[in-house]
Amino acid sequence: MSALLSVKGLEKTFGQVVAARDINVDVPQGQTVGIIGANGAGKTTFVNMITGHLTPSGGTIQFEGRDITGLPSRKIMRLGIARSFQVAQVFPTFSVFENLCAATAIARSGSSVVGAALSRFVSAETSADAETALDQFRMGQFRDALASTLPQGVRKLLDIAMATAGNPRVLLLDEPTSGISLEEKFGLMDVIMGALKARGTTILFVEHDMEIVQRFADRVLAFYDGTVIADGAPAEALGDERVREFITGTLIRSKDGKLAASRASHA
Amino acid sequence: MMTGLRILLGAAILGGLGAAAPFTPLWLISLVTLAMSTGLVVCGLIILWRGGLVPFGQALFFATGAYTVALSGRWFGVTDAFLLIALAVIMAALVAFVVGFLLAQYREIFFAMLSLALSMILYGVLVKSETLGSTDGVNVAQASFFGMKPRGPGYTFALFWLALGMVFLAWVGVSAYLGSIAGQLAGAIRDNEIRVEYLGISVTRLVHLKLTISAALAGAGGALAALSISHVDPQMAYWTTSGGFVFVTILAGAASVPAAFLGALLFEIVRTIAVALLPGGWQLILGSVLLLTILFVPEGLGSLMIRKRATISEKGAA
Ligand SMILES: Nc1ncnc2c1ncn2[C@@H]1O[C@H](COP(=O)(O)OP(=O)(O)O)[C@@H](O)[C@H]1O
Ligand SMILES: [Mg+2]
């Protein structure tokens, strides 16, 4: 099995609610996977299970051939799977630079608590890493701004830049462009993908905007009611009848029988 | 991190205080020594405080340190002051390491109250146990210093110099810790635990570490207090003792380590004056001081001493 990340029969129930049912996905190294689905379809639950935020009710998750099902998030992160959050998670009372220093410092300390007590927060190495990240994610002008004062797009970038500090092999982005204006979305994704592609990071990103998905994804996973209803190249998956009916809302036939291409609703 | 210059300056100030001792009234020297013991505990509270944790039961570790000194002397005949302090620090840290498996799971008011509960258990044990001296406590024999046994005023001086040495070590050590990754992450823990976990480091373990370090300092403070008062009693584990430490932490603020010692000194002085002025109602004066601090200097005296929020890059460049 050459897949970097391999998910088999993944299930998650919350009482009566089935948030994930029989999800099977293999992701090879270097792929960029767009995850689509209406709100409540189970996208975040899927991300949460892979990153150890939630323990699956059933099924297995393998990373580099190793079973990581149910490991705590911190351990999964250390193995090389990082994530960003739907609501950007940064340290509001730190500046952008300090946020990046925190991330790079932890990555450099090997994540051990004793190591963290014995290494300096700001060293030549952590600052250099933080400056590199500032540059790669184009946040130079916000270097000394407090994270709590950042525009939404920059806060999202910071969240992602922090997630990549440990050079993860897999990065899961939960709605990186949510809350961002239409005009800024593409620019934001260009910066993110530019920074990540250079490192060969395998990316899974949750996205509602089908134009973005088409532009950036090599492959699309379509979620509906907790399960994957389509999986394939973007054109193929987005053309799937059930995807058009349940997710993109484009299954509106005009008189000449052609499909009306319309932007996906944000439900 | 501290520059060599700052360390030299600190050493010079403490050295100067040490040199002034023979020209200072004994009661004042004892008062300062006692204040330094409180300052050591408060140094530890600063570490927790920065992470948003306020223990209402830090007297647990303070009393552990104090009783370790008293009982090591009584049961095993240990008299060397340095050894006694080392034992006290180790015992207090050990207790914190054990209770930390429980305490480090909690935050905010739950952390505060659980810490209080644990200290009250120790209090109860001390009061009930005849072998541990019950309510009368245990007398502490006069300590020796590398075989030397100063007596009379010489003993008071020796303890004072010992206190200055401990303050110096605590200052250098705690400053280094606060500049470390674990120290700097305190604010991050307070702000956003999820993010810290997802950077790959365990918040629970970080809290556990902070608690253990703070307990070691509280143990050192308790040991110094035991030597300086020559007596330990269950009151040292009582919640009012813990309350006093929190009081001084509010007074001093978490911004600077030297402020912990100045705050402790101010606290001792205010308390001494208050007791002299209003024997039955000194708490009234102490309470008013606390009220004024919270109203007018909410970030503590330390915030008056240092520039507001120097950015970390500047701190790091130093
Ligand atoms: N912690 C939880 N407790 C109970 N139900 C949850 C929880 N998290 C998600 N759900 C439910 O699981 C389903 C999938 O949610 P989610 O994965 O957040 O969807 P999406 O990210 O696709 O919008 C929803 O019905 C949601 O209400
Ligand atoms: Mg979601």
C-alpha cells in the first residue's frame, strides 16, 4: 500500500447523530485533496478524527503504514499530520512574530516539556524560522501586530503558518477561506498553496467555493450525510449527479438540457 | 534572558545588602529574611500566574518544605542549612510531582480550589498527628553552615546571607525559565490550549512542570521560614497562609521577578506596621492595601518598574 494516509471504514456517531459512516479514502504523497459538502455533512468530523481531536467510533486511520487511530492529537501532530482550524486558532495576546516563534520553538524543542524548559524561546534559529514563515506566507507587514487585531485573512494565514512550523507531511485545512471576501479568496489560496507546494506537503482542504476547488485540488472528496458520495478528479467528482443535486446545487436543467453553472451555495 | 550585566548588577545589589547587615538592627534583618522566604514562594506563584493558574493552596508546598527542615533535624539530626534546604526543595517538588498528576488536569477556579483542598488535607494531618507535633508544631534546632555554628546575632546574619543567596539563585533561575519556551508559552496556555496541543506539546505536562517548579520554590521558602522562625506549626499549611502568598502576588504582579521580593518586603512591613497600629484589626489595613492595589495598580508593582510590554524580539535580542 503506497498511500501516505489511509482511512478504512471510518465511523463516528454522536448519540443518535451519525456524523461519519463507512469512509474509505487513500491519499498518496503530494496530492491536494479538496473536501466539499454542505454544512453538517461531516467534513470537520472527518478532519477531527484524522487529527486525533475526536476518537472514531469505528474504522482505522493509517499514516505511513502505521495505525494512528485514536492517538492523542499531540502525538499525531508529532508524527507529521498538522491542521488549521475553521475558526483560526492563534494566541491573541502575542504578535504575529511571537505566534510564529511559539510554533517554531515548539517544533525545534522536539515537543518535550523538559526540552521546552531548557531551550530559549527566541534564539537565532527560532527567529530565523519565524522570519522565513513571515516571508513565505507574506505577512511581513503584520510582523509586530497583535494577533487579535489582524484582519480575518491574515489570521487564517497565521494559523496555517503555525500549523506548518514542524514541516508536516500532511496538512488538513478546515475551510481556509471561510469568512474571506470573494475577491481575496484566490489571493489567499495562492499564498497558502505557494508556500506549501514548495515543500511537497500533502494537503486536504475543506472548501465551499467550487471555483477554488477546481483551481487548487487534484482530487475531490464529496461528503453528504457523513459519507463520501463522490471521489475523483475535480471535473469528474463535480460532475457527479448526486454531488450536483446535494452539494453544488447545480442540478437545475435549463430548457436546452444543459446544466446551469452556478456558484455553490454556502448553505 | 538576562545579560551578564544584569546578573552582575543583581549580585552587586544583593552583595551590598549582605554587607550592610552588621549595621542594621537585628529585628529588621529577621523581617527581611522572612520577607525573602515569602518572596521565594511568590516567585513560584508568578510562574503559575502567567499561565492563568492561581493556587489557593500553595501553603501545601511551603509547609512541606518547613516540616522537612524541622523533622530532618528532629528525626535524623540533620543540621546543615544547605542540606536542609535541598531536602525541603526536593520534598516539596516531589509532593507537587505526585499531586500534579491530578492538579494539572484542572484550570481556573477548579485548579485553585483543588489546590486549596489538598493543602487543607495536609493541615488536618498536621493538626491530628502527635508525631508531627500536632497543633504545637515542632521546634527547629539551630542549623550549621558547612560545619560552622554561628550563634546569637551571627546566626541571624548567616540566615540573612543564606536568604540573599537563595534569592539570587531563584532570580537567575526563574528569569531563565520565564525566557524559555515553556516559560513563554504560559500566555499561550492561558489564551489558547487547543493551539498549544496542536503545535505538538502537552498542556497538561506544561502545567505539571510549572506546578513542580513553583512547589520547589515554595519548599525553599518554607525551609527558610522554618530556619528563621526556629519553629514550624500547622498554621504554615493553613489557607490564610496561602491567601497571603496570593495577596503578595497581586501586590507584586507577574511582570518581574525582583518585584516578587519587593512585594513580599512591602507586605511584611505593612503587616508589621498594621499589627502595631491596630492590634485587633490589622487585617483591615492589609485589606485596604490590597483593594488600592487592585484599583490603581492592577498589574502589580512590577508593572511600574518595567516598560510596558517590551516585545519578545527585543527581550530576545538582549
Ligand atoms: N461534538 C459533537 N457533538 C454532537 N454532534 C456533533 C458534534 N460535532 C459534529 N456533530 C454533528 O455531526 C454532523 C457533522 O458535523 P460537522 O462534521 O461539523 O459538519 P461540517 O464540518 O461538514 O459542516 C452534524 O450533524 C453535527 O451536528
Ligand atoms: Mg465544518
